[in-house]
Amino acid sequence: SVASTTIAQFDAASIIIGSTTYTVDLRTNSGPAAGSFTTRVTTVRVNCLAPCPTTGALPVSGLQWRRSDLAAWNTLTTTATTIETRTGVFNGANDPWTNSMQWRYVPNWVTTPPGTATFNIQYTLVVTAP
């Protein structure tokens, strides 16, 4: 939540929005081939659906994300960007696996207008056979 923003973060022009946790669980596959595969490459991607933002005047270029286990921040775009890729084995290694993302907004104190915006964030899971 925005209330978790520290004075130092605010002074450095970043407003902490919160976090999102995602879980990839190959065991939920209930189709006819459930359990019959050995490995799958799972990739989680994120993007903002156009128009972005859907409401408000804040630019998408200020919305940033990072995986909780990494220090680097990434700017959200309308192009799907890979968050993480793991190889999983049904009911074995990396099944299930979980990670989380941190979100923040970095305004430009001179040019960012006051106000709010709504960003339609899309997560995509791509599962492929190696």
C-alpha cells in the first residue's frame, strides 16, 4: 500500500504501491495428459493492456515492478516482458513454484500531474515442452 512508503523513498521520488504473488502449479493440470509429461518450461510475463493507463493522466513510464528476489526495477510497458522462467517436472521439481513482485510509482516531481490512474495489468503464463 502507499502507506508503506518511507520518507526516504518518497524524498527519492518513489511511492510504494504494494506487491503481487504468483504461483505456477503444474499439478492442477486435469486434462487427459495430466501427469504424463516429464518437463515443461514455464514463463510468467507481465504487461499493461492498452490503452495504458485506462483512466487518469499519470504516464505508464512511472509504473515500475521488480521481482522480490532481485534488486533491479523495470518499467511496465504494453509489451509482454518476462518476469521469470523455470523448468518444472509434473509433481516434482518446481511444481509448484511461487514468487512475488514489488510495485512502485516513480513520479517526476516537476512534470507528473497530481491525480490517480488505473492500469490494467495482465499476467501471462506460457507453458512449453522443452
